[in-house]
Amino acid sequence: MSKPLIYPIDSNLPDVLAVLEEAPGVVLQAPPGAGKTTRVPLALLNAEWVGERKIVMLEPRRMAARAAARFMAASLGEQVGATVGYRVKLDSRVSPTTRIEVVTEGVLTRMLQDDPELQTVAAVIFDEFHERSLQSDLGLAMCLEVQKSLRADLRLVVMSATLDGEAVARLLDNAPIVTSAGRAHPVDVRYAPVKARFALGRRAFCNEVAMRLIEVLREETGNVLVFLPGVAEIRQVETALHLAGPGDQVIVAPLHGQLPADAQDRAIQLPPGGQRKVVLATSIAETSLTIEGVRVVLDCGLMRMPGFDPVSGLTRLDTLPVSQAAADQRCGRAGRQQPGICYRLWPRHQHLLAFSAPEILQADLAPLVLELAHWGLVDVGDLRILDQPPPAHLAQATELLIRLGALHRSGLITAQGREMLRLGAHPRLAHMMLRAKELGLAALASDLAALIAEPGALRSSGASGADLDAQLELMRSRDHDGRRVSGVARLQAESRRWQQRLHCAAAPPDQQDLRLAGVVLGFAYPDRIGQRRAGVGANFLLSNGRGARFPSEDEPLAASDYIVAAHLDGTSESRIFLACAIYPEDVARYYHDLVTECCFVQWDTVSQSVQARRQLRLGELVLEDAPWQQADSDAVHAAMLEGVRRNAPECLPWTDAARQLQARIRFVRRDAPGQWPDFDDARLTADLDEWLSADLHGMTRLAQLKRLDLHGRLLAMLSWPQRQALDKLAPCQLTVPSGSRISIDYSSDIPVLAVKLQEMFGLTETPKIAAGRVAVLLHLLSPARRPVQITRDLGAFWRGAYHEVRKELKGRYPKHDWPLDPLAAIPSARVRRQT
């Protein structure tokens, strides 16, 4: 056996062992490349307090878990599965002799739920805790509960390269902190910002990254690790590299979570002799992973982070700048085995956040809430955790689990919820599979669960559309153009795993079950059943009340009456990326427990009428809509009253007489408001129930108000004495010297009497109303009924301005009599020829 390598962490191992001899926990801070992932578990193995029990190490990523287990096993001269093994999703290498288990994907949570005392476990190590995954936070919180209540001797080790160690130490009852200094090899950091901005054009950005990579390959030696935000960018850069031709001696290897395990393993291994390797990776390569031969890191400075919206229940993926902690982790990849170089493709002065937000603050919390309910913790506030989850996220998760039948309203877990946990899938998918099993469709649900877990698995085979039905057919095919369809074997293996857990048979040979794919998918996403909006292209209304659309109107599913959406983004009008069609007749049949009958009477603003309807609804979707013949008359009357109130006062049948009566009442109220009712528009609208309600019986439309005598209705609100007093104080008309009865206009602050000047000859004083207290405002009119003078002092007018007005009127209306002495003249409303 070759001489073992020496790592920086080795000098700290005695301190870690000494702490754990006396204390139940320790926080270990060590920079990237220090060797903590593979050295610490082996160092603890022979501690006296371990005895014959196991050491469990939680890794945030499956690939890192496998790699760490292989490395530790190799250092012992053994195969994986002997002393050191791992357990991850779809892959396990353990045996009765395994003493160190590297686990991920909720395996630790399952161990805790199955054996709360962890009787066979001496210590639990949380590696790369700075990533703050939901599973890490949950696992540590549950272990702290076990340590406090059941196993005081359980040791907990929290390890990280970039983390607030003091905060974690406080969480672990002020556990000691051990710090390792220095990374294995120095890294030269260089800033080389690209000109293209990702937000303005992904293709241009990726092409420039590819060109920068070509330059680095020419200038530097060794293998290169390129950090990109996601799978789409990896494919774009890979395409650009192949077009540029990096040379026959350069192997380009993608590395991301959607790849099968063997492809991931090949990406991190040394290339064949004489060749160089370029690894295009997501953040999966940030931590706990040594990619052989890498001495150059090219970091685009971006990461893809999930953001959960509790209102819509949707998770969107946002492309954001990396945190400083993540940038340091990426940089450290270049110095794992030799001195290295890190090119940062952003300006030196660009500010980075210190840490990325922990997953518990921005993730879908339904799995967490269900796990804790099974654990017996109803109040999540009692959880010992660094960051308490947002109340809105918790409320949304709890409501979803209640809708899926996993929780009682009290928050306690149901038998259905325990079955969902046993399956080990997201609560939505677990509910889908259990519900489908009742209908004999478990194999179909297993296929769907596999496809939803890896939505891009068949993209390279041409399944780029949103139609899950087409992907199901492709997944079930044995070959495609004579070749095995890429990704199918992995999906089929995943489906078989679910089928084994469900104890069900394979899909029927005739594939008839595919007709109900949309129905089965709806069991997982009852809030995302969509109904096509009439005349709005590829747009749908979802049962949760939100809008959604297909990115292209050419999408075949866009013509479906109903769909179920599995993958959407979190925008206001969500884009649908993965969905199934569902037949209209199947909606009410299979979701009858979600369909409610809604009979209602309400005012319709479009038709301006009362609508009494009987509807069958699934959430916000209207499945059936018909008139409700048995509507209660009082409800119809109340809706009509509401419609009038919304549209009053304009909708009321106002006449000149009604408006004048309203103005006269307003006039007399100025001196005695307590003696008169308020007929102003605002008060009449507010008091509709009192004065108009009885007249609305039998009406259902605003148009029917035309038959209402509004003047008479308002007048009826006055007592007989009030009517008599109103006629005296604010008469409708006044008799002028000519004998004409002229209407008074009360619409202004001062009542106006508009009368021809000639009809006022002989009158020396201005007419008064309100028991002689208010002189009217005279509008003296020409024969053409145009004002020639406005005055409240008629006598002064005759003595002064009349003579100037007379000259003008005499020239304009020569056939009329314009006497020099208007007080001696005979008033008249008709033309009088001069003699």
C-alpha cells in the first residue's frame, strides 16, 4: 500500500477526538481541500466511545457521497460496501460489516423516523453544512431532539468551509469549535470579466464563456473546471466548444445532477493518458468533491436558486450572482491537488453577498412539515434550527398536506400521511401514486413520478415539448430508430423502484392506461388543473385561480379543454413547461371529492342584472354553469339592491322635476337641516334600503328602473306639513308682473329666476323667497332668451344700467317696445310693435 497523503485537517484530528471524548458535539471549520470529508470519519472510527456502532455522514449531494465513500474505502485498501459504504437515491453499497455510511437524499431522516434512538449509530457528521440544505437542517434538528431526549451519548459533528461557526456552536449547546488553517495548495485568483450580460442574452454569454475557455486552454496546462448556472448553459457552452474545435486532445465532460451515476463518475476521473479534460459543471462540483487533475477553475459567477412562492405554490428557478462563500468554494477546487488558477468572469469590484440564503427560507416546505408531523412536532416553532421557516411557507405547506389527506386540521399526521412518507417521494407525488394504486393505475403513476423527477431526461431524444403523454410513450418504448432511447433506461429503473414500493404490476401491454395520465397527474397537482380560456390562445385558468400559458401557441396541448400542469415557473402568468391533457368528462368523475356545488345570486356588472346561477366548481374552475331556478326571492332582491347601490345615483330615473325637488330640499336644509330629510346623491345612495327597497321587488335589471316615478317616490318621503312648508319657503315658480309663472332654478347656491326683461316692467323690488329672507338672482333675458343683466337689486338696475341695456336692445330688437321709464311701462311676454 502506498504512503497515505497528508492533509491540512490531519493536524486537527487529535483536537476533534479530544473534544468528542468529553462533549456530545463539535463544530469543525476547515477551508476547501483540507480533507475534512474523508479524514474525519476514518479518524473517529476507532474512538472508544464508538464501540461497534456506526458513523453516519450526511452529504448534501449524491455524487459527493459516492466519491467520498470510494475514496475512504480505497484508503483502507477495501471495496466500497465493506468498512465504508454509502446509501443514496437508487444506489446503495452497504453490508453487515459497514461501519461508516455516507448518506444523502433524506436517508438520515428515514433512519431517524424508523429508529428515533439511532441505536446502532455512535455519531452523525453533517458535511458541508454551509450549503444549508433542507435535509441538513431537518436532520440536525431531529438529531438534537434525539440527543436531548433519548441519546445523550450521540455525538454530532458539524463541518463546513464557510459558515458562521459561532451560531452553529450555540445551536449545539455551545459546542467547542475546531478550526483548520490553510488549504492544501495556493490558488492564484484572476478577474477576467466577460462583456456579454447573462440577463440580456444567455446565448451570447455562453458563447463568450466558451471563447474565454479556449483562450485558457491555450495559455494554461492541466484540466479545467468550468462553473455554469445550469444544464441549459452547459449544453450551450458545450455546443460552442465543439464548433470552435478545442482540439482532439481535449475531452469535454458535462457534470450535473440529471446525469446518471456512471456519467457523473466518468466526469470526475482522470482522462486517458496525454489528454486534457474540461468539466462543465453546475454548483454540484462546489464542495466535497475532487475532480482529478483540475488546476484551473473558470467561474462564471452565477448560480441557479429555487424561489418558492407560497401564494401560487410554485417554485421558480432564478439565476443569481454567487455568494462570496460559494465563490471561495469554487476557487478552492483549483487547489485540491496542486497549485492552481481561478478565473472569475466578473469585475473585481462587484459586490457579492456573504452567504446564499438557506433553503429553508425559500423552499417548498411540504416535505418538512410532513416529516415533522410524523416525528410528533406539530409546532414548527419548537424546532431547534438556525433559521425559522417563513410563516407563509408553512401555512401553504400545511394547507396542501391537509388537501392531500396527509394531515388532520389539527396538524396531526393521518394514516394516509404515514403511507406517503413510507414511499419517500414528495407529498404530491406520493399522494398521486397511492391514489392511482386504488384505481389500478400504479404503474402509470410510477412512470409519471420518474418523469417529473427528471423533466429533462428525454430532451436529447427529441422530447422537447410540454406534453407528458408523448414523453410517457417514448419512455415506454424499447427502442427508437433502432437505438436505445437516451435516458429511458434510467427512467424505467426509477419507475420500477416505485412499482416495487407500491407492490404493483407493470403497465398493461396495450398501453390503454395512458388515456388517464392527466387524471393521475391531477392527484399530485389538484391546484394546477387548468381550463382553457375561451379565445385567449394558449392561456389557461388554473384551479388555484392563477393564470398560466404555454410558451408557444404551436404547443399541441394548447388546444386542450383541460390540462394538468406539472412544471411551471413562478411568474404572474406562469409559463407551462410540462403538462398532460385531461378529458372534460374525467374531471368531474375522478375529482368528485374536490368538486363543489355553488348556487349563488349576485349582481353581474356586464349585463347590469341579477344573476342566479348553479355551478359545479373545482377550485376556481367552473365545470358547469346553468340558471338557478330555485333562487330565493329575498336573495334576488338583495342582489338587485346591491346593483342599484353600485350604480347609483346615475342609474336612477332622474327627471327635471325630481332634480328640482332635490335642489329645493337642499336649499331649505341650509337654515334648518334637522327639519328636512337629506336628498343629496350620497345620502340617497347610502339609504337605498330605507326609501327604495320596497320598489325593487320583482326587478332584476337596471333597465326596469325606468318605470319608477322617482319624483313621486322622493315627494312621498315628505310629510304633508313639510310639503306645504316647502311650497312656501322654496316655491317651484314665481308669478312675475307679466302674469307668467316662471320656474326657479335651485341648482346653484343662490336660487335663479331667469325671466325676460320686458316681463319685469313696473316691478321695483327683487322677488324674495324663504319667507322674504332670500332675494332670488335675476337673470334678465333678451327676447332671444339670452342674459343681458344679472342682478339681485332690480330697483338699482332700472335706475342705472337699464338705460345702457335699452340702447343695445333697441337696436337689436327694434320691433319690441323699450320704454324710457320701465317702471311705468306695461309688462308683457309678447312682442309689441312700436307706434
